[in-house]
Amino acid sequence: MHLGNWQLDSLNGGLFWLDGGVMFGVVPRTIWKNVAPPDELNRIQCANNCVLARDGRHTVLIDTGYGGKFAKLDRRFYQMEEGEPLIASLAALGVAPEDIDTVVFSHLHFDHVCGATRFDDQQRRVPIFGRARHFVGRLEWEDATGRAPELETAYPMEDILPLYEAGLMHVVEDGQEIVPGLRCQITGGHTRGHMALYFESGGQTAAYLGDICPSTVHLRRMWHLAYDTYPLDTRRRKPELLTRAADERWLVLWNHDPRVAISRVAKDAKKEFVAVDTTARN
Ligand SMILES: [Zn+2]
């Protein structure tokens, strides 16, 4: 898809299956099962739709999926894809890891950051995008590295620290332009430092909302993930963002949607948000 100077591609960073209960928080199963039918283990299918953005000056990657390092047991539990799904998707577009100069993490949960490292021949975790500057929101970095006991299991430090130790990790502030035409915004909600990313060019905007609204089945204003650390912030922030998306005709790049890669957003007769002009995920 073209957005002014940007060529934007939604890339497969790996399909997986997550418990339906945690994907819909306090919403009863009898309601969410109609929009996201669960399997016999009560799981729903999710994708990691990463974004490759190229404008001739920069080659940017938004989020990296879960990568290829998880042990067999974890892979089976989440029904993760074999190999390194994101690297295969990049290769299909003729892009090698060393072509990437900028990696941006919406936040540092495993399904967003673990795809940035792989094992070397001595089973050490090493950065895959070794020539890229890697960006994360300052608050997210503080929470991931702060060692608060209640957050300890949320962040895969064994995958995050090799990026830092290689000197690749940089923190950004709310509203910062990371490269020309790519701006970040701290949304909070999902995590305290969670960021949405905005591509802006030629008077148009394409938004990557991350996990504040991970898929088109999460468009209902009050629905949010049980994973959200600050649920009330999600409930406040998500409708604000979706209102702007509808009013300003943003394109939305859906992070965890297994069916829809890109759409616009509109309000229906009941003032709930719906996806329109959808582009199916390949
Ligand atoms: Zn996620």
C-alpha cells in the first residue's frame, strides 16, 4: 500500500492461538464467541502483523513477532509457526535483515520483541537486525527494566537485554518523530508506556494502534484485553483514538487481526466502531 512517500506492507510475524478469555477481559464468553469463535481449548486465532515501511531513505520495521527461539512446549501451547515467520515474510519481499535501519517496538511483550533476536551457533541470543536502531518508549523501557515484582513475568528480559548490550536500544518520548514521517504517541492502557505509531505523508495518516485495539473484533468501545495493565486508560484512550481514526479517515494497520490487515474505521448507527474498506491479510 502507498501512503504518500511511504510504501507500507503488513507482514506475517507469525500466527498463534491465545486464550479467548484473556483476549476479551471481562466480556462474557457467550458474547465474544460470536465474533471470535474459540477452538476446543477456548483459544482464538491471532496474528502478529508487523509493518515494513520504506520511503527510499529509511527501511522501518514495526514490531517483530514472537520469533523462532521458543521451545517445543511453548510452540505447541500457542500453536506457533515453525522457523522465523517474520524473516521469511521479509525475504519474500526481497528484504534482508541488514536492510532494516529502524525497528520500533509498540511495547516489549514477547509477541512484539522476541522476533528481534535469534540463537547464534553457541546458543547465545543475538540481534537479528544488527544495523538497525531499535526504539521503545521511555516509560516502557523503565517498566521492563524496573524489576517491579508485579511486572517481572510480563517482559522477556533475556530477549530484550541483548539488544541493549549491543548498543542498539534507544528510548523515545511521547510525540517524537522517530524518522521523518513516522511519529509515536504514548497511549498507556495496555502497558504504561505502550505506543501507537503514525505514518504521515501526503496529507494522509496510517496508524498502527498496537494492543490498545489489537484487531477489528476489539473495536467495541469498552472491550479490552485482560492483559491490559491499566484497563481504564484503554477504555478512555481507545474511543478517543478510534474517533479520530473515523473523523480523519486514517488507515489502520491491525496488529493481531488474523483476517484483516488494513482498514478504515467508521461509526455505525449504534455509535459503535466498525471496520470498513478492509484489506484481507495474505
Ligand atoms: Zn500483543
